[in-house]
Amino acid sequence: MSDSTVTDVQRLPVNELARLEARFPARSVPVQGGAFVSVRECGVGPAIVCLHGIGSGSASWLDTALLLESEARLIAWDAPGYGESTPLAAQAPTAHAYAQRLHGLLDALDVRSCVLVGHSLGALMAASAAREGSPLAPRISNLLLISPAAGYGAASRAQAQARVRAERLGTLDALGIAGMAAERSGRLVSDHASETARQWVRWNMARLHATGYRQAVDLLCGADLMADLPPAVPVRVACGALDVVTTPDACAEVAKRCGVPLELLPEAGHACYVERPAAVAALLRQALAA
């Protein structure tokens, strides 16, 4: 999105943009098939690979990455069709297709072992990568699903699938990306969020691309997280205690499927790694120790 299409309310303070570019800059990594994946990374040590949600991007992991930079190499991608990452070829790609692109990225970065983190829609991609029989599973030491989206691909959710697709794409057509960021980003944080956290959430959402977002909506509507669970690797499931998007009750069902307790992050909404990066960093430290 060009700066001319971003409203004043969707701009970040200059010092925040400077911090992002100085400490967590983006670069494009070539992968198989002539595609590129945009990534941000910082730190040294064991790898943590972070997959963002449907309304976000790699920059949303900035503060979590900086808290861990002396302990880990945190790598955050822009999913296919987000940032400068090449969209997937299929109009309605599967979770497996996103996992294959992730596999290509890890090969390109020579990441042989990592903690894999999937937030919201990113949990669908991460669970596919870590499922039993996945070629990526041996390279994932631990899986962390944060506020996981369950998807609407199960036969029992057909009615909800049609409704969600119509609502999501209808909102995109009516408001455009900038309008979506202005109207929808507030739901991603709790009432406890700082103004800076709110600015970051709006800024990330305002930089979506329509093509990538439409593919992501198709993933959300067509995927079934539960079908890929439990994973083939150790897993933890966490959720913001005040999440109104993927609620604690819904996330508790995911945790139950994995055979683990749900871990609640106090005073945090859906975009908990933006709103409460210290709490998410603590979870990642524990995953590294495990």
C-alpha cells in the first residue's frame, strides 16, 4: 500500500518506524519456483519462526523479537501475498500449500531446527507443517499455537463457512484495505492496550494486499485445524484472556484436542504479541528451554 492511501490514524510515529527499520528490517529471500518470501529477523541462538495472523504481518513481531535477541534468532515471515512475499499460485490455497512455502523458506535460510509459532490464521499453516507425516515435522522442536483459528473447513461448519466468506470479502469490497484497518483493527486488542499497540495493529492491517488477503480468507474458510491435531511434536496452546476473535472457550477446544492445558495471557486481546510482547516472549523462552 502506498503512503498516499494511508490515513493519518493509520500512520506510525516516526520513531517507531525508525526502530522497525533499524532493529527488524525486512528482506526478500528467494525460494524454489522463482518465488520470494519477505522476512524480518534479529538475534542470535536457536531459531524461532513466527507466522502472523490474517490481518497482520511480519513487523508485528518486533517487540517480541527484541526481547529475545540475546537468546534466540527470531524469524518472522510475511505470508504469501503479504508484504513483498509472492502469492501462492492457487486462487484458494490450502494450509499444506502455505506449509510447503514455509519449507522452502527454511531450506533457503538453512534452518534445520526451530520452535514454530503460529498466531491465529498462522496456526493453520503451522499445524499443517507440524502434523504427523509432514516432511517439516522433524525440523520443529516445539510448536506454539497462539489464539489459533480453527478454520471452517469441517463439514459441520459449512453454513458458517459461507457466512464468514461473504462477510470477509464483502467488507473488503465495501471498505478496501484502508477502511478495514480503520474499522476492524480495534477488535484485535483489549481495552488495556496502549495507544502505541493500537497504532501498530492499524498500521499492519493497513498494509495488507487484496490478493493475499483473499487467499487467506479462502484458507480460513477451507481449512480444518482439528484435522491436523494433535501434531507430531510437543505443543502448547495459548490465548489472550480477553480475546474476542478466537475466544478462550474456542482455544480451549484446540488445547483439548492437543491434550494440553490452555494457557491464558492476562489483560491481552487477540493481537497479544503486539499488546503483551513480554508475556509472549516468556512463552517462547519456555519453549526454547523445553
